[in-house]
Amino acid sequence: MEAMMTIGDFARRTGLSISALRFYSGRGLLVPADVDSSSGYRLYSEAQVPDGRLVRDLRRLEMPLAEIERALTRSEPERRELINRHLRRLEQVVNRAHIVAQTLGVEPITEETAMSNTTLEALDLAQALDQVQPAAGTDPEIPHLMGVLIEGKNGSIRIVATDRHRLAIRDLVPSTLGHDFSVVVPAASLERWREPLRSPSSVELHVDSPDVALTGKGKVTLTGNGINLTALIMPTTFPDYERFLQPAAQVTSALLSRSEFLCSLEAFEGDDAVVVSTSHSGLSLVRGEQSVQIGARCEGPDQHVALNPAFAADAVRNAVGPELVMEIEDPLRAVVFRSADDGTYTSLVMPVKLD
């Protein structure tokens, strides 16, 4: 049988983000070779890697998805002709835009400016901020954690926040991504962005001087359809969060109802630790004499981990879709929460060490 790989492994092999792969799967462009019936995980084959890399490169050329779909099924000479035709069309668009700009008395857009803008849906960005910001730090003695990381790379926008006890990540697929960037913006500034963004329109994200982010001179602006928002770039470096995302050799996973799990966590008042245990019969939550049982499909060895129920509830509440995957590697390592049917949201919650 052909070796299969997870969506994370496939993302690393192709240079596409997990969120982009989910999006392309939904459009029928890069459909997983198989789906694990027990965990719901999407699995890709080695034979799909060249197609994944081709999709990555063609999207960098801003080729429409319909044309990319045709390119995947054409011979090499036909594919080259499709690409050349697309490039000629882009040149015509740029030339017409320059002519119109000159009639309006507008200076032509420089290559540097044209490549610095990113376009995405306002509602998607508002939802991402809702999901990530609860994990942002609030301690003035650790100011670099009071910011939210916004970075563009591999064709997607990633938003990250952490307060050392939890980590929240949301990936978005923009309509266009001008260039790769990575900036830290005050969480308080982004809090003011959330309400204006709740409109069904596209917005343009512009990062001013991302190369001087550490000097504190840069800024991030968001414009479109009456929206004009600005936030200063923090002169700080965000923690190396990606090391926590490396796949473990062995984890116990639990697939469960997001709403049922959230109600169970909210039944425990306060921040005192709740012990979460997995077994073949499901999931149990215990604190002293209080106990709740939840139906779940668990795979891997039985695990027991203590969590702050309020932090865990935030992670579950902000997930996407009706089902959730919880992954436990070790009682002393972060517990991972993922949306089972939409991998664009990931949250990690550090366990509580019990006496």
C-alpha cells in the first residue's frame, strides 16, 4: 500500500499552509487521498506532492482557481501556455490601470507598494481576532506577550496570541498576499478593530516598514468600504511558538462534540484544576466530588491531565465546527485542541501541575 501522510506533513512537503489545504479540499482542487474513519484526519499520498507544489506556485502567480484546476490536468506544454496566457493578461491589467491612474492625476503604483498589500474578508478577520485574543497576555511585567502576532507566509495569514499558559492560532487564506511579513501588534489595538470589521466586505492589510518592526517605527493599516484602522507595530520579538506545534511520536486523541465538552467545562466554576481522563469508554472530568462523563471516540493509551477549566473552555468555545479533536501527549505537556472539520484553528493549553 502507498504510504500516507497527515495534512501537517503534506503541508510541510508542499509549502502550503494547513488552512490553504482545507480551502483547496473544499473547492475540489486538492482532495485528500483518504480520510481516517475513526479520527476524521485527512490523509494525503506521496503522489499528490507534485500537484501540491504546483498549486502553491500557481497561486503565487495569482492564477484563478479555475485555471489552476485546468493546469493540473494538462500536459506540460499546455500548462506552460496557460501560464504564459495568464502572465500576458496580468500585463494588460497593469497597463490599463496605469493609464486610468494617470487620467485621475494619480502617481503610478510602485512595485514596492503593489507587493505590500494583502486582501482578505473582513468577517473572517473579525472571527479570527475573536478566537485568538482571549489567549493574549495581560501582565504589564511581560509586555511582549500583550501583543498579537500577525504574519503572512506560504500563501496564508496567521494570527497568534499566548499568555504562557495557553496558545491560540488561527490561519486565514487571503485573496492576495503581497509579500511575507511578521509583526507584533498590541492586543488592545486589535480589540478596537473587531466591531468595525463585522461587515461583509473585503479589506486591505498594509504593513508599513515590516523590516523595521523591532524599532517601533512601523504600523499596520486596514482599509476598505469605509474601514480605516491603524495599529503601531510593537518593538518586540514574539516567542518561538512553532516549536510547540511539532507532531509528537505518540498522542492520545479524543474526537468529541464541541458543545457537549464546552457545557461540561462550564459546569466547573472557578479556576481550580479539573482532571481530564481518556479511556475506551469516553472522557471524564473530575474535581473532588464533582464528576462529568462525555461520550468521545478515544484512540491511544489512557491519559490523565489537569487543566484550568476556564482556559480549556476558551479554547473549545473558539473552535470551528460541531466536533473537536483533543490531543494529549503527556500530563506535563500542552494539550492541543483542534477543530475536527476545519484545521484553521489550533489552541494549546498548558496543564496544571498537581501535588
